[in-house]
Amino acid sequence: MAERRLRHFLTLLDVAPAEARALLTRAGELKAMVRSGTVHEPLRNRTLAMIFEKSSTRTRVSFEAGMSQLGGHAIFLSPRDTQLGRGEPIEDSARVLSRMVDAVMIRTFAHEQVERFAANSQVPVINGLTDRFHPCQLLADMQTYFELRGDIRGRRVAWIGDGNNMCHSYINAARVFDFELRIACPEGFDPDADVLVAAGARCQVLRDPRTAAAGADLVATDVWASMGQEGEQAKRAKIFAPYQVDDGLMACAAPDALFLHCLPAHRGEEVAASVIDGPQSAVWDAAENRLHAQKALLEFLLVRSP
Ligand code: CP
Ligand code: NVA
């Protein structure tokens, strides 16, 4: 048998469009298995190490529960109580951990950290969020759109707010799943030019949230101050105030538009309570789909990928 090629998932671009679509299909199958009580344990005796340098509820629980449902095990590691927090080089940590476990998930600050880890790892590395990208959330968001509305190809998506890690991952998703993305963000908070330019004409940055939301099939937003930017919260709250996703903004979108937010959310800031708790919100489905989409990803990286 040919040796399995080592695959990482640091951004959505690490999977080909056909692979990304197959992951969503598989996520739906795995979800149905959980619903019907079917036990599926292809990762028995396999271990996932999870390094969290930032807080997490969904990412930690979905990976840990996912590994356990697949018959494997997950280890939570924080810099507070590992040598990583005392300055052991990331390259050395990668060499050591990847001799002991079957995959590593990392949530950290600089995206370069996951790249350096992956470059020195013998096992698949998954990006559980960096300052630049959050690809696992996009698998769940896309799964949710496909489940509730069908194929997103050719649809119009509006990203409202900060040109942050989630925005960058929406830009990559537009390339992988072939949709139009209109980004509305205040001047000075644009997504990184290299990420945007690589996506070509299908992604454009606008200033007016209503223009971006006009006719959109999906409206998505995120916090105004991401993890690590807590000190800018007050300044950002003023600048981003016109970018709240409220009922008026949702009224600009298509009548059956969905609303998504990766969570945690701040009601009354980036989203009105009436929107996130309203009938167009699919945030709870998307949060649940983190579990199913990442199980599909783990299975793909450890068992099924070419
Ligand atoms: N959406 C998301 O990644 O949530 P957590 O920060 O709780 O993991
Ligand atoms: N942009 C947010 C996403 C949290 C899941 C952050 O990085 O804090």
C-alpha cells in the first residue's frame, strides 16, 4: 500500500474544492449517525493533542467530544502548564508531540506559529484559530448553509464588520465554494490585501453595510475586538457602531437570508439580539456543526485522505 501523504489543515486552501465539498457531505453523514445512535469508531486508539494559547468553548469541546465519538482520545494542553509556556521552541514541541500523538490541533496568535509547528510535525496539524484564519469555523458555517439552503455556489454572502481572521476565512471560502463575497468594514479595518487579492473579482470591500447586504443570501459577522485586542474594545465600539447587524440591515438582504456568527457574540454590539435570537439566525446549528464537520476533517486527515 502506498504511504499516506501528510496533510495539514492550516487554511481552507489546504483542501481542494472537491475535497471541501466531500467533507461537508461526510459531516452530514456523521451527523445522521450520531442522531441515529450509530457507533462509528475509526479512530480507536488514536490521540489528538490540542494546544490552546487562547480561550475556547466550542473548539475545545467539539474536538474533544468528536475524538471521543470517533473512538479516540484528546489531550488538552495550555501554555500555563506545558513547557511551551516557558519558552520551549515550537519546532521542538512539534517534533516531540508528533512522535506521541496522531494529530495536533493548535489555537494561537501568530499564524506563523502553526506553520512552524506543521513544518516540523510528522502528523497532521489543524488550525483551531489564529489571528489570521479560522478555517474549522468555515467548515461548520458552510455545512450549515448547505443543510438549510442548498449549494452556496453563485450565492451572495455579506461579511459585516472587522476584516479579521473570520473575514479572511470567508474570503478563502468564497474561492473554495465559489460564491460572491461583499465585505463591509470601516476604513483601516480591511482584510489583508494578499488574502483579498488572491480571491479575485468575487470578493470586494465596501464601506456601506447596506450596500454589502443588499440581496445577500447569507449575512455573517463577528466580534469587533478579537482575542488579543481587548485593549481596543472601547475605541473599536465607536468606530464599528454603524456596522451592527440589526433588523434594518437584515431587511436589505434576501427575504430568506440566513444570519451566521461564529460565537461568542455580543448582543447590542456587532449583532442585535432580535437578529441572533430571531428566525433567520442559524448560529446554533453552526455551533453544533463544528462537531460534525471536524469529525469529518479528522477522519479525512487520519483515515481517508489520499
Ligand atoms: N467559534 C469558536 O471558535 O468558538 P470558541 O472560541 O468557543 O472555540
Ligand atoms: N475573531 C474572533 C473569533 C472567535 C472565535 C477572535 O479571534 O477572537
